[in-house]
Amino acid sequence: MPTARSQQVSLQDTPFYHCVSRCVRRSFLCGIDAYTGISYEHRRDWVEKRLLELSQAFAIEVCAFAVMSNHTHVVLHVDAQQAKDWSTLEVLNRWHQLFAGTEVTRRYCDDEQRDNLASVERHQVERKAELYRTRLVDLSWFMRSLNEYIAREANKEDECTGRFWEGRFKSQALLDEQALLACMAYVDLNPIRGGIAKTPEQSDFTSIQMRIRAALQGKQPEPLKPFDANNLGLHALPCHLNDYLELVEFTGRAIRGDKTGAIPATCGTLLQRLDIDLDSWMELTEGFEYQFCHLTGRLHSLQHCRQTDGMHRIRGSGNAKRLLGA
């Protein structure tokens, strides 16, 4: 029986989540259909553009993503405090970037009409704004806004109706730094494992390609959540960008059987700092999605999370001890 979404997403435990959506059809979401020869490569661009567009409106940041032939991976950071700090006008403007809103909310956003609203209309606006505020920080609304948009566009192109995704998206809570970095590396290396690309910089429609291209100019990509080694904490990506890029490069080389790369000193230091041994790290980043259920992290993180939600059974405790350390 699937776990209720309310039990999978708890911002008190972590703001970081790994979400996976899979296509239900035999034909591809993207790529070239081997049966018909039809190319759906252009749909990768749909997914990437929509994903980054949503991150500009929601209080949800994109940490990593990969658009595959029949599924998508995203690692997201939910910034609840950001949404709380928004004014009513900012909430409505953000909502209207994606949805029509109501006639009265649109009038409120018009500088010339705002002062003419009656008190009852202003009350309606405030109620709507609070509703929109909760949705703009809601992981399910974010994924719904992504997947429904892609499904409508694909159905229109295929001239058909019906279900496009196999069901609700899969969600994994990333409870600590170890889980976050392992999951991001897993997502960024998906095209390489799938045989779509040979190197991270050749992995089109992925976050790692965006980060590498920006790094070559001495920058970090604005649409993605940045790394900040000087401001580590629960809401920061927990290392320097250079460390992460080298870590992904090393991990990708080690996974490939036709290359034997030496471990860069910076990568080794990072793994030691996170107390993860090399074999465990390789196993994590080869199949992160299947090592855990909806909660992911070290054993003490899983235990703490279960104490807060009142549940006693800890699924994945064995892999947590084996792969992420005591």
C-alpha cells in the first residue's frame, strides 16, 4: 500500500526531496522510439524549461535534475521561510506567472485598480493569497504543475487523450548531507549510466551540464540552487562547487568499466569528511533510487524522523547502516 504523501513530505525533518516521474506509455517521453522511429528529443526541452520556470514562481529550488527517455529525476529544496516573507502582492504575481487566478486577484495586481477594491473584495484577495502561498511551497503542487503541463503538450502532439504518467510521482526525503550529495550524484550521472552520454558535460538537459558550463565562466547557474562552502547548514548544498564537480567526475569514471581514473585528493577528502567509504558511495550512486524508500539518510537521521512523526518501523535502516555509516 503506498505511503500517504503527508507522511513522505515533512519540512520539519528536511527541506530536500528527490522526485521521480515515469511515463506510462510504451512510446517514449523523450528520445527516439525504436518501434516507430519518431524522435521526441524536443520534449526534453519542454521539461527543462517548465521545471526552471516553476522554480522562479514557487518557493522551491532545483538542486539537480535529469530528463531521461521515459522518466525524469529532480532534487528539490523547499524554502518555506521564503514563502512566509512574501507580501500579498508578490504571492499573487508569482501565482499569475503560472495560473490565471481570479478576476479580483488580477484587479488587485493592477496598480490602477487596486485602490478601487471594496473591503469585501480585499478580504477575498487575502484569503486567495494565503491559499496560493501554501500551494507555492507545496511539493505536490510543484510536481503537478510540471507533469500536467508536459502531459497536455504531449497528448496534443500525439493527438490522443488519456494518462501520460504511470501514476503519482515517487518522493524520497533526503535527511542529511550524505543522502543529499549521493542522490544529486545519482541524478546527474543518469544519462551516463543510461548510455545517452559519455561525460557529464555532454549530458544534455541535466543540472550537471548547466553547472559545468557556468563554472567555465567562473559562475554558478542562476536557475539552480548554488553550492556555498562558506555557509553550510541545513538549507545549503554542503560543499564547494569544485568539490562536487570533481566528485561526480570521479564517480562517473569509476562506474564505467572501460576507464580507471585516479581519485582526486579533493574528492577523497570530501568522502572522508562525510564518513562514507568508497565502496558504499559507489553502490549508492549506482542505484540510489532503489536503496531506500521515501526516507533517506543515516540511521540516526531516520530514527529522529520517525520519533517526530510517531512511527516506530524504520524501513531502510539496514542500508542506512551499511552504506552511510553508523
